[in-house]
Amino acid sequence: ILDENLNPMISIKTIGHQWYWSYEYSDYKNLEFDSYMIPTNELNKFNFRVLDVDNRMTVPFNCQIRMIVTSADVIHSWTIPALGVKIDGTPGRLNQTNFNLNRTGLFLG
């Protein structure tokens, strides 16, 4: 059985690197950025240690989202436990998953 959405509202290509993630919003021109974990010595009291990043991925509420995940170097795992989403990024391979945000908030993973 193939779990595929033929009409996602947004597609995001996610590339795992050692120590950071790159995001490419393919539905928009020139919307790409890297997301690095904030070092412990640079955290303020509103950051989450070992979970917070300098550029957060933002997605729309109540829309079908397609994530295409790969890796540039070694195997990485992109996950948000509160949403029940986990997908591995493997070098040379594109893996795909779909999810829908049915509530708003800040989700860490």
C-alpha cells in the first residue's frame, strides 16, 4: 500500500547534514535556509536546550504537507514525536512522508 498524497498544499525538501538541516520550500522561489542547533552557551531563558535552532521550519495549519527527506553525508532521522512523524534521510535516496497539522503550536524534535 502506497501512502501518497497527490495534491499536497506544500512540499518541503529536507536535507540532513552533520550538525544541521537544510530546508527547501519547492513551491516558492528562492526559499531555502539552513537550520543549526543553538549552542548551549548562546541560549537565553526562552530557548530549549539541545532542541532549539536558529531558523525554525514553519508550516501552515490544517494543510497537507509533503516532506521529501534525504541526506548529504550519513543517515539522519527527522522527527517530531508530538505529530507522530519520523522519517530517515539516507544519502542518495529520497524518502517521502505526508502529514497534516491539526493544531497550532511549537513542536520540537
